[in-house]
Amino acid sequence: MTRSSQIAILGAPLDFGAGRRGVDMGPSALRLAGLNAKLQSIGYQVRDLGNVPVAQQETIDEGSPVAKYLSPIAQCCAELATTVSDVVEKSQFPLVLGGDHSVAAGTIAGVSNAFRKRNEKIGVIWIDAHADMNTPEISPSGNVHGMPLASCLGRGPRELTDIFGYAPKMAGRNTVLIGLRDVDERERAVVRELGVVAFTMRDIDELGLRRIMEQAIAAASDGTAGFHLSLDMDAVDPDEAPGVGTPVRGGMSYREAHLSMEMICDSGRMVSMEIVEVNPVLDSANRTALLGVELVMSAMGKKIL
């Protein structure tokens, strides 16, 4: 697969899905870290589409406590999905900057829809400390940023599962979770029921990241046109990425994070990408956004030699 030389950057400054505020500034932090110019420096044509509109949280009612702010989240995701689908149909590479991880319901819907029109399927590689496979019925917090992967797999609120009128957006067997180390008790059953391929941090410790990435890329590519990469910055250990909303000790090292991106790039199978959960309020001198830009660059082809 030949990746498009044109990248369309789209910000989704959504912070309704998380319990902590601040990730709405993530897209600005990533741009401030020089993302656009650095992508241009390795030969890409970059078109920044700005941000999808998001309401101010203080002006919106929380709604149901089991799926807080579901209505504005769904509205943002639907708009994001339409734009992402258009980008893919124009043979451009969509790069979405979050916002909390609930934006993935929109990004993946858009990518899936564009390939569905070609009678093709997509896979997903989801790199995250958390599974994000809760549903309103089992979520201990009611925070929607813990639900988007389940929604993309057809389990959860219809406002998210049925974007573009169909579900699921991809098959469980083509969906890979990497870096898990904080999964809710009732969420574990959903991971198993939906048949996703899941690698915990223990798996990384025992098997090594190279072997895991080989298996992940194979699973996400099996019978698909390629895969979407959803990178939550809390997958990286908080010693390296302190500016995230839900940090969990024991994450990927600096080099492990880069290796995962480098192997994804080398596969030639990535068709879209998003980077989420950068929280400048909790960061130190924009370290997490700067690392995020480095990881995007590795995923998009920057080489050591």
C-alpha cells in the first residue's frame, strides 16, 4: 500500500468524555510542538483543516450519569466522521488530534465508511493503557472516553455505534489492543466477548514488543484494506508522558513507543491515525505533546538513518 503524500490534520478538542478537564487543549499543544512543519520537513503536503466545533462544557447539561455528555459527544463525533470520510475519499491521510479518546468513535466511523463505499474493511490498532470497552450499563464512572472502542465494535449507545447507520465499524478479530494495564472488572468480559486481540504490558514484558507488533499488524491487516492507528498518550509511562488525563505507572518506555510507531510505518498498512489524551494542564513544558509529535513522525516515516 502506498500512503498518500497529502496529510489532512483535523483537531477534535473534545473534553466531555473525561473526568478531568484540559484535553481540549491537546490539539493546540501538538500544533505548538511543531507538528505541521515537521511533517512537511519529511516530504508531506500538509493541509490543516482546523478544529471541529465543540460546545463549551459549562453551557451543556451532563445528561445521564451512566453516559455523561453523550449528546454533545455524539454530535462532535458525527461531524468528525463526515469530515474524515471526505478526507479518505479524496485519497488523503487523515491525522486527528484529540481531545479525549471518545473522538475515536468519530474518526473510526469516518475511515470505515470511506472504505465501506469501496467494499473494503479496515482493522484497528488501539495503543492504550485502558481497554475503552465499557458500556453505559457497566461503566464505573459514566465517562464516555472509556467507551469508544466498544462503540466502534457495535456495543454501546446507538448515538455512537450507529454513525452512518451501520455497526460494527470493524471486526473484533481485526482489532488489536496494545499496552493494557488498567482494565475495569466488568469490562474484561466485553474484551473477550467481542473477540479483540489484546496484549497487556505483561505480554510486552514477556514476549517483547517486536513480536507483539508483528502479531498486531498481521491481525489488523488480515482481510482488510489496512488499519487505523489510535494512539492514547497514556500508553506511554507517565515518567515520559506526564501530561495525560489518566496516567498509569508501568507503561511503554520511550524506545518501546517509538519502536511500535516505526514498525507500523514499515508495514505500509496504516490508512489513518489519531493521537489523543494530551493534557497540557497536567504536563511539564509541553513534554507530552513534544513526545506525541515525535511518535507521529516515527509513524509517518522519519528514520534514524
